[in-house]
Amino acid sequence: MNLLARILEAKRAELESEKSRLPIRRAIEMASGALPPRSFAPGLRRRDRINVIAEVKGAARPPEAARGGPGPVEAARACALAGAAAISVLTDARFLNGSPSHLADVREALDLPILRKDFLFDEYQVYRSRGLGADALLLIARVLPPKTLTMLIGVSRSLHMEALVEVHSEEDLRKALDCGASIIGVNNRDPDTMRVSIETSLRLAPLLPEAVTKVSVSGIVTRADLDGLRAAGYDAFLIGERLMRDEDPGAALRSLIGS
């Protein structure tokens, strides 16, 4: 069993526990009562700036925790001031060191669109995302059957949210497009080996239709990386590790995009 399969097995058990505490009827009510979602995709296609989705998470685990660093709200504020187009918030606690409460806190603190990043595979999780204040959510094509992926994209749109569908291979990309994805995130991290190479984005770039919003995800470290990916046709870039390993993520973002 590969890493993603192990994670999903654990997440299914976690989801059943969450449903027992908060029934789906209540999750739908909370989604309906949430503040209206902010527009996500248009801000990723602006041509007058480098469009970065800055990713934030909880406090670092040891040994990284020894040096301190900003929490998710402080990091999100710093990245917003540095010119981020949107914020990605990790909400999985067990595997990604995040929390659903981080998303709610960042939503309250900022006006930027917020992407929920987690392992999502059930309609219930889409309603919970909207109830927490997410404007968009991440769906991983590799782990979702076509029928499920199509359904989750549809439920997201019914709530006026947008889905960033993550792909890593030609097969993933075909599935995402066949299921109606309009925002494609090419993940440069191999989900099986966890190796990272932006060559993945460069290889898949010619296969991305002009109509979709194109996002390169992970492994972006230098301005040269950004320039090469922009030249290949990418509209936006999801950057997390490069920012969060810096004590001042805002300064790290400014050094990348020149704002």
C-alpha cells in the first residue's frame, strides 16, 4: 500500500468519527450560512503580477519547532502583504500538521481567497469546507474515481466554490479534464516516491488546454523556477515549503516575486 492509500484509509476512519459528531444535515446548514465565497480563479490569471498561492500550516514539529516561527494567521498576513494572490491552508492534523480551525482563523483575518488543502473524497467534506470558510478546495485526481471526482467538482460549484484538481501524470490529467476540472494543479511531487521535480510541470504544460487555469504546485524554490514555469504557460504557483521554512515568509515571498 503506497503512502496516499495509507493516508486515505486513516482519513476514512477519521471522517466517520466526524460525521458522528456533526451530521451531514448540520454540515449543509453551516455551509449555507457561511459568508459568500470569494472569487478564486480570476485572481490566478492576472497578467500584471506573479500569482502565488501561499501555503500556511501549523507550528512546526521538532526539530524545526526549536527555531519558532509564525503561526498560520501571522504567516498568511505576511504573505498577503508581500503580494500573494491567495492563501492555501492545510487542515489535516495527522499528516499535514494543519487544522480546520486554522482555515476559519485565516478566513476571519484576511480578505484573500482561501484554498482548503486536505485529503478530500466525500461530499460531506465539501460542505464542511464551505462551512469553515473555504473559497476553493483541493481534489487529488490520483485517488478519486472519475464518478467521485465529477460529483465533488459539481457539489463545489453548487456552493459557488472552485476546485483545484491536482494531477501528476498524463493519466491524471486526462481524468481531471474528462471530469470537468477548470483549474488544474500540476504537482511536482511524485505521490509514490515523494521526489520533487519541476520537470513534471514542464512535461505536462503542452497538454494543458488554454481554457483551464494552470497552477504549478510544489518544488518552486527560485525566481528562475518561476520564470521558467511562466514561460511554459502557467498562470499561478502554489508555494509552501519555500515560504514556511523561513522565519519571515513574507520576506521569502517578496524575494521570489520581487514585490
